Amino acid sequence: MAEAEMTATPLDQATDNDRASPLTTNRNLNEQVTELRVTAHLMALDRGLFCVLCRPVAGSEEDGSGLPGIRISLPPGHSPEVVSISTFRSDGWLGVADGAALIRVNGPRGQILVTIYQNPRSHPESAPRIQVLRLASEPEPVATQLPQSEAAERPSEPGAPQVVAHVQKLGDIGQDFGTWLGRKGSKLWIEGFGISPPDGLEPEDIEYRAVLGKGWLSPWVSAGKFCGSRGMALPLLGFQVRLSEKASRTHTVTYAASFVDGTEIGPVIDGKQCESEDSAPLEALKVAVEKKTSKYSAKSPASSKRAR
């Protein structure tokens, strides 16, 4: 039997292939890693409740990467008991199209860290601009409750309410479809809400969003996720609900609302904006999801009346 010859290569005498591998690996890694343009700012705020808005500027480009983007966080070593941050997107990002965050400063003074991420080819002048609005000088005390992220992502349990809202001074309350949620005439506003899909629909089949101000809407959310805020003294001014194209073939959705100024709106149909003309805070809401039948006829157009 012939024996194969094996020539050992000393450790300090690497072959051409061996020498090329680390260089190739480094080159591949460099091609996969992109150095972003990042700028960070420390912002000091006095005691109170603030809304931080993200505003695009002329010349800012969108290439499908999601950039530019903004994150607002606590500086290292700062206590969340002094400054609390609530964003309307579950992932914490402030995008150019839907960028907003609520900041509560409980101490005499607090700081937040604002970090802006841009593509490396972007000019510093094209970075989104930050606008800070003071909503209240003294934030209301926060009632004991689940953190927003935990409460928003809780899996629905058998018998759990299909619509849940956080109401001023009352906390989280829930009702089933077709029932008023919140107290009409109580003057207690709704700060946020979530809707779980009924049996027969997928989690993404029903979407909803909140009216936060004139021309200011939260992002669309679904699957029972919380939309709005908790304990931040920021009332919703209205809301919208819509079904997916697939779900709209088999189901209908209508909804109504009452506001602290006595206005009642609805029922309105799929996707219509439900808010008062005077931008009064939302006091109670009712959402109905029904399965279509052969005798189904469209609901009457949206109506508005002044409650007596």
C-alpha cells in the first residue's frame, strides 16, 4: 500500500491561502458594518410634562433604511424615578413621520439624552429637528400600575375585555365590543387604549390609532398593543379604527365617542377620524366589530350631536 506524503508547514510559514483568509474576512466584515453619522445632545428640563416632537428638514433623504432616526433616553447613572420617558412606538424609536415622546420630570430639574442617527452620506444640516412643548408645569401623580410595555404586551386571557383604556384617576378599565368604555359625563379623559381582535380575526386584522392633537396622530398599532400614554396627564382627542382588507370582507367595524365638552360623535365607519370640532379630550368610546351577513346593510353616515 502506497503511503501518502504529507508535508508539514511551519507555523511561521503560512501559505498564500492562509495569508489571504484573515484579509478576506476583515474585508467582508468591513463591507457588512456601516459607520453611521451619530450626534448626541444632553437636554435639561425643569419640573413638568413635556412633549418632544421630531420634525424633518428640507434635504433629508429616505433610502429605505429607516434613517434618520432619534432615540431619547436617560443619561448614564440617572434615575427613572426623576425622569420618565414614554414613546408612541413600541420599539422606542422616533421616526421622521411619527416621532413623538412624552417626558415627565418629577424632580426640580432633569436631563435627557437625545441621540440622532443618520446615514454616513447625510449632511449634518439634514438632521431632524427637535421641538419641545411644555404640556404642564406640575405633572399629576402616577397611580400604581403595570409599566406601559408590560401592560401593552400582555397576552389576552380567556374572558379578558376586548377593549381596554387608561382613564384619568381610574387607571386601566376594560369592556367588550359594543359597550361604552369610560364614563360619559364624568369629565375624566382617556389617555390611551388598546383593542384585541375578536374570535375569527387575526391579531393584525384590526388596527387603531389615537388623535393626539390637531393634525397629530399616533402610529397605527394592532394586536391589543397599547396606544397613547399612562399617567402623563395627556388626554386623547379622538381615535380611528380600521380593518385589514381581508377582514373587511367578512366583518364590519363602527365606533363612537363622547368628549368632556358634551359632544358625541358617531357611530362612524371603518377608518374615519372620530374627534370633536373643538378638540375636546376624549371621555368615553365604544367599538363594535360585527360579522357580515347576507342581509348586511351599511351603517348610516357619521353623525355629530351635542349631548344634553
